[in-house]
Amino acid sequence: MTESIMPTQFSEAEGVEDWRVVGDGARAYFATTSFAEGARFVQALATRPALEAHPPDVDLRPRGVSVRLITYTDDLYGISQLDVDAARAISGVARQLGLASDPSRIHSQLVVPGALDIAAIMPFWQAALGYEPRRDNPAEDLVDPSDRGVPFWFEQMEEPRGDGGGAIHFAVWLPHEEAEARVAAALAAGGRIVRDGFAPSWWTLADPAGNEIDIATITGRD
């Protein structure tokens, strides 16, 4: 069985300065000057023996390459020593190619449906999205089997909304050093704070129409 490590253990390891742990693993963003330069980086990663047994998720775009590392087993969806080793290898390839990381471009998303009975609504979302239960937590999480779509986490509500229904909101995970500026920007753009009692783990904000989003970090979640 692969054992997990805490986000702080990952962040304090040597050679992972390019990386930040967010809600769905460790991520890094490497800026490129062209699609071809990014493709060369991805090709170089594909030839590294160290990544064959634990390959990363890679998103190649003309201006940069996003890389995600996560250990996903029947009992773990998180960070392990495998991710530390892979992060070091990937950053080493980036340095060889002269690519710089930009942690400010790191983020991930999560959709959070809420209900008094989450077991009653999960089958609907699974069918509509074509998702599957996350193996380590099938009672609360649905994930895209192709690893492309935004994951869904189902939140147990203690009481219904005023109209008697459920709720759904969005979450964006950020590096801890980016979160407060993002909150300030959203407030300046017309938002308001709904809940901040758990900050800096997360702030819940709402737009003028009442739609909510969590600005989340891994701070305080060990």
C-alpha cells in the first residue's frame, strides 16, 4: 500500500520549489514561448525512466505547460513520496531546457453540490456527467475517468436552503500565497464575503446575485 504524506512534507522537500499542493495534488506551471517549445518539454518528460511508473498529467498550451502529480489508488487520492520524486525529475528536465516555473498560474477547480441526502443525488450527476465514483471515497466524490473534467465533491447539508432545496457552488484551489489577493480582487469586483471563519483554508464569497465560490488553499489542512 502506498502511504500518503502531508502537504507540508511535500512542500518542505528539497527540489520541489516549482510546485504547489492544491486540492487535487501537486501542480506546477512552466512558461513557454511557443507550442513547439512546450511540445519538446513534454517529449523530454516522456523519455524519463523515472516517470514511467508514475506518469504526470500534462496540459500543453502555446504559452505554457501545466503538470499535475497525484497518487490515486483504492485507498488514497493525495500526495506520496512518488510525487516528490516525480516533481524533482520534472523540474530537472525544465531546468535543462531553460524553462521557468510560474506558481502564480497554478490553480484547480472543484464543483460542490450540497444536499440533505447526497446518496439520492449522486447517481443523477454520475449519469449526466459520465463520471465514476472516486475509488478511495465513493460515497462523496465523482471524478472524470479520463482525468479531464472538474471533480465533484458532494457536501452534506444540515438544513435546506430557504426554498427547501439543495445548493451548488464552485471552488478554486490556489497556492497559499495567491489566495488573499484573489479574495481582494473578487471583493473589488462586486463580491461579498459569506463565510471567512475557516480562512486561510477557505473563504466563501458570493457575487451580487448570490452565487457562491470558495477560494481555497491547503493551509491548515494537515
